[in-house]
Amino acid sequence: SERRNDRCFFPARSRTAFVLQNSEMIGWALSGILCQFIGVLYPAYMSFKALETETKNDDTQWLTYWVIFAAFTVAEYFVGWLLSWFPFYYEAKIAFLVWLQHPKFNGAYYVYRGFLRPFLLSNEKDIDGHLKKSKDRFGDSVNSAATAITEKAMEVGTSAVGQMMAAATRQENKQPKSE
């Protein structure tokens, strides 16, 4: 029979497996955070920097990155659950994101020119047609919903600000005056 440790619910042999599983989960979580930092936060900041310069080349570089990143994100939505089962998937994803954005490699340019641009150009009319149909079908509904949400947010926000100011005034009146 397995020896049980009073401080731990798991038998001794199971503790080792549990620690190994959790260390993989820590690696997975760290990889996820790195993917967000490398794939979103850093490029967003660099896009800001590019917009603040007078040159157009850096704007084009980061805009190309975002187009490829969007296409990659949509593709990953559909097959990411399958890819995540492959060993070192997140590490490969991090390397891919760095390759896409690093000026030495300029991978986003190659993916755009070699794959995405030809695909979009050959399907542009169909895509535009579907977008127009969607806009015609849902445009008024979306605009009405957005207007209603905005009006409600303004109403609630104004009410909340008023309530906070009244509470602050009541609190201020309760405070003894220091002289």
C-alpha cells in the first residue's frame, strides 16, 4: 500500500506526478503571458512609436504585422486547440511572433506578400460582397444597439459620478475640522 503523507492529500508517488503536471502548467501559463507581451503589448507600443515618427516605413512594417497577426489569430481560433497539444507549441508561437516583427527578419512582410496578399486579392470581390451584405443586414441593428448602450452608459455614469460626489461631500462633513 502507498504511504500517505498527512500534510498532502496525494500519496507519495502521486505527488511527483502532480508536481510535474503543475510545472508544465506553469510553463504553459508563462508561455501564454509571453505570447501576449510579445504578440500584442510590444507591437502595440512599437506601433504607437511608429505613428509618432515622420517616416512611413515603420508604419507599413507594423501595419503589415497587425494584418498577419489578425489572420494568425483567426486561424488559431479554429485550430489552436489541436496545435496546443503539440510539444513546444507555445515556444514555437513565440519564435514565430518574434520572426514576424523583428526588423532583421521582417517575417510579416514575407507572409503578407507570399500568402495573404495573393489570397485577399483573388477573393477581394467576394469578401467585399459578404461584408456589404452583413452591413446591410445588421448595420442598423448594430447602430441602434450601440446608441442605446452608449446612452445607458452615459446615464449610469452621470448618476454614479453624482452619487460619488454626494458621498464625498457627506464624508467631508463628518470629518472634524483641524485647526
